[in-house]
Amino acid sequence: MLSVLSSSWPLLFGILLLLVGNGLQGTLLGVRGGIEGFDASTMAWVMSAYYVGFLLGSWRATTLIARVGHVRVFAALASLISAAFLIYAVAPNPWVWIAMRVLVGFAFSGVYVVAESWLNDAATNETRGKALSLYMVVQMIGIISAQFLLNLANPADYTLFVVMSVLVSLGVTPILLTAGNAPAYRLTKPMSLGELFRISPLGCVGTFLLGGVFAAIFGMASVYGTVTGLSVAEISAFVAAIYTGGLAFQVPVGWLSDRMDRRKLILALNAAGAVITLGGAAFAGNYAVVLALGFVIGGVANPLYSLIIAYTNDFLDPSDMAAASGGLLFINGTGAMLGPLVIGVLLTRFGGWGFFGFVGGLFALMGAYAAWRMTRRAAPEETSGAFTTVLPTASPVALEVSRGVAVERSDAQKAGDAGEPAQPAATAAEAPEARK
């Protein structure tokens, strides 16, 4: 791990700064929107716009990279993000914010593709898994750290928006100065959504519902805090608790995932999340309960994303995993795009309870569907890949690389059990011909 950190620290440090800026963006807008008098429904459209842009970026980013190259795309998109962050403060208007959120979502999607391609290229077969793990940890640390920056200045002025813009500009610098030309990256044509649903109904439904949960976590959590009258410090701690829970639960959930029927683990996590979230919502007037609920929501939702992807891959050949990743990313993004709109209505009608009711309700629906699917099909005889951590902010590059790492770990484990040497699995960036 230390060798990976020593060789890739400029990339990881740049990614950390980018994630601090992006993590601060979602929370700050939720707080500033309340100061500007925007109601929950209006802020829901603002928050939803990010996922519209992110989906567009996932679709078009690789085309831009193929046309003008990684360096130009990365620099151009980072410049757009930096400018958009300043425009938020200059023009606090819902329509301007919606347009900027689409732009920022599109740009960050492309930035993630390029940064993850460079990180993957810098790793070897032996270090790729460790590099991916470090990358995910850095992302989480960046988002958690961002929440405490919210307390450094008054959200009503422009200072924090300038800080976000500066963080993005500084984050770009070490990446551009140290990264070489990333290899040509060609994504597989995604399989149809109908085919993906036939392969794994639970994977598709679960990924869609989780998109709604992630929308609550990444944008609407700060809107919830504003609606319920939490202070800026309380909002920042609440959002930080969500991501801290996500970071803390990854390892134990991953350990269990590789040792039991993944559907049972999906059911158990959702059942626990639903009971605790819906039950605790009745006591959300106590701020300590709010923090505990945030920790549980993050602890359930973030590992669930990786778990559902791993479960879906159990029904796929390794050659089809990359194609399925694109479909799952689209389904998750669609859920995330629609989620804020529903939360906005619930917050308007029911106040703060609507936030926890929405999240707990999605957990309950996902758990119920998992239980029903267990009656329709037997569990796979063996898993197709080990559990690997993937965050909802990951681009198609990270999804494909994580699948390669998962298959390689699974093959190594099987080979070790049989006393045979394992053959390294080709990753998406190393062997595009293998996916033709």
C-alpha cells in the first residue's frame, strides 16, 4: 500500500482536492438556497440537475477524450467547474444554479474518467487493487473533510464559493504536472437494459432505488437541515456522519459479502436500514439521533452499491461485466436524478420527516424486493468476483477496473485453493481487444 501511495500520491492528492470541492458544493448550495429563500421543491430541481449532467458526461466524455485527448479534456472541464462554482455566488438564481449544476455534473463525470484512467495506467496488475482501494478512501475522506470547511466562512457571502473554485484549480495542478498520457480507453457498448434486467432483476431494481438514496445523501441532506432549522455546524456534521458511516461499513460488509449468500446480506442491510431510519425518524427532534441516523444511512447505502454490483456480476461471464457496468451506472443515475424531486415534495408537505421517510421507504422497498426475488431463483453456485468497493461517484472507468480486480481476486483465491498459480486478469485499460 505504501508503495502505491508513494508512486501515485500527486494523483491521489489532486483527486482529494477535487472531491473536497465537489463535496462542499452540494452542502453549501443546500444551505445557501435556504438563505436565498428557495423552497425545498426548488432546491430539489437544483440538486437533480447534477445527475442529469453526470449522465450526459458518462455518455459523451469518452467521445471528447478520443477527439482531443485526455489532457485537454481534463484541463477544459476543470476550468468549467472552477468557473461554475464562482457563478453560483455571482448569480444566486434557481435557473442559473440548475444550468451550472448540469454543467458541473457533466464536467465532473469527464474529470473522473480521465483521473481514473491515469491512476489505472500508473498501477500494475499487482498494485491495481490497492490503488483502487486508496482511490475510494481518498474520495470519502475528501467529501467528509469538505463538510467542516462549511464552518470557515458565512455561507451568505462569496468566500466559500471562492474556496471551492480554488480547491478545484489546485487539485488539477499536481495531476497535470505528473500524469502522463493515459492509454486509449474504449468502453464496451452497454448491453440493453432489458437484457440486463433479465440477467439480474434485483441488481437493476436495487441500483435504481439506491440512486434515490444517494440523491438524498449527496444533495438533499443539507436541504433537510435547512428546512428543519439546523445550524451550519450541525448540517456539516450531519453530512459528515453519513459519509463516515459509509467509510466504516465498507470492510465488514465486503468481508461478509464474500462468505454468504449476497441476497441475504442485501436483505439484512435493507431491513436494518429501514427499521432504524423509519423508527428513528420519530425522534429526529433530538440532534444526537439525527447524527446516528445519518451514520446508519451512509453505512447501509454506500456498501450496498458495491454489494449489488457484485451480486449482479455473479450471473455474468467476466467478458460481460464491463458491458453491464454501463447499464447499472445509467440506472443508478436515473434514480439519483428523480430522487431529489420526490424528496422536495415530501419535505414541502411533511417537513423533516419526509427526508427520513423517503430513505427508509426505499430501504424497505429494496429489502422486500430482495426477499421476493429469493423465492424466484436459487442463489448462484459460486461468485464471479470478489467484493470491491465502488462509490456512486465512480465513472465507467472505475467500474470496469473494479470488475477486473474482483475477477482477479476471485481467480487467485480459487487457484490458491486448488494449489495452482493464478493468471492475472486483463483490465479494461490494458486489453481492449479482449472485449471485442
